[in-house]
Amino acid sequence: MKLRKKIFSLLFLFQILIHSSTSLAREQQSIIPNFESSTTLAGKIWDLNNRHFITEEVLVSVIAKSDWVLLGENHENEEHHAIEQNLIEAISDAKKLGNVALEMANQKQQDVLDNHLNNQEVTKEALNWSSGWPWDWYGELVKTALAEAQRVIATDLTRDQQMQAYMDSEIELPTGPYREFMDAILYESHCGKLPKSQLSNMLRVQIARDKAMHSALINNRTNKLDVFIAGTMHTRYDTGIPLLGELNSKTILMVSAGPEMDPGKYIPESYQDNPIADYIIFTPETEPVDHCGKI
């Protein structure tokens, strides 16, 4: 009788443990928030190479064969941050997540990021987080990366290093369509107020930053799927770090879409005919911020 009671007690305890672990497991969720609509492209995934829509399941299965997935965001779009966070969690739940690398952290922050791995209560002060990347935008994303990834990799140059690149005439500048395209982008992004004599200096900074990020990714590959989060221009095949080669990567851009249902209307302009990315995830249209009007 005593033996039977002990066996019953152990079985009961085992059932409690199983139930507890199941209830504590993260509920499986979609990578893309539930804003899909029949009247807009929001929530849909466009395959630029094959020119058709795909499902989340297909997207995840394809990127899983890469070393890196490069996520190109609009920094101010909270839906993009939510998708990034969901994707990190989904890859982690599948036991396939390696490192998460961030444009938003400079290389001097690597030690503090390493020291706060698995710390979900970390603060911006503890990470020496730059005010240029608002913690309100990136705090939850960074905490998720620290909790789920093998390591969180800081990829960008420091402000001092960027100033050095600005003055470094030895940084070789490209010529041809790429140069013309990037000069136009830099001029427009500075509201047409940047003296054109400074465009070469600004392009040197862009090139130096891309090289630093590329090197960080090359040196921090794992045997799992690694994730890089950055602005769109750094992740595109025609303007960003993929131009530097050696990465077995896929690029996913997140792009806001309005009422027009033709995906081609939202693909960013390029100086070349080849696809600028592998996939586009469409998100709802947002009110554009008039930064130039504030100058």
C-alpha cells in the first residue's frame, strides 16, 4: 500500500511538472502582427526573385538555410520592431537562433552587452545606450535579443570613429552608377541642405560603417541562424553590406504599403535591375515624419 501511494505521488508530481512546463511555454505566435487586410498589402510577404507572395512558413524554411538573415527596417516604425522581435523569438523557439547583431550598438558596447546576456531587466544606462536610438523604440527588442541569442553583437562604429572616417581621404570612393545613386540619397536624406562638397565625406562614413558591420558579421557567425537588424540601406544588395561579399545571407526588407495593391509600386528605387532584397514584408501605411520641416 505504501509503495502504491509513493508511485501515485510521483505520478501526480510528474503530471504537475508537465502541466507547469506546458503552461509556461511561450504561446506560438505569428511573426507578422495581425494586420493583414484584403484591401492593402499589409501582412503579406513578397518574393522579389520569383515575383509572388509566400507564407511565413515558407519564409522561415528558406532563411533557415542561410548563415545570416538581414532585416532592413524603417527605424521609426514600431511595427518593424515588433516583427524583428517576433522573428527572433520564433527562431529561438525552433532552437535555431545563433547571434543577433545590431546596427544600433557601437563596438565599444560589446563588453557590456556580453555582461548583460540573459538579463531581461537591463536598463539603457547599464548598456551605455545612445540617445540617438530611443530606448522606447528599441528597449524590448534589445531585451529579447539578450534573452534569446547566444550573443548580441555590436556592429557600428563609434561617433569618434565615424568622424575619423569622414576626414579619411584614403577611404576609396567608388565611381559610376553606385556613386551617383548614393550621392543623391545622402543629399536628399539631409534635406538638400548638405553642401555637395561634403557628399564625398559622408559617403566615406557610410562605406566605413558598412565595412565595420560586415566584418562584425563575418567574425561572429555561428552554426545556427544569425540575425542582423539595421536600416534598409545597410541591408540592401545594391547599397549595403551584401556588396562586400562572403556572407551567406538573405535580406528581408520591411516596407509600409498604402492602398495600391501592386507590390512593385513599393519597391525602393535602385540604380540596377537586380532585386535589392530577397523578400519584402509589407506593413501598414504610416504618417510620414517631416524631419526637414523641423530644420
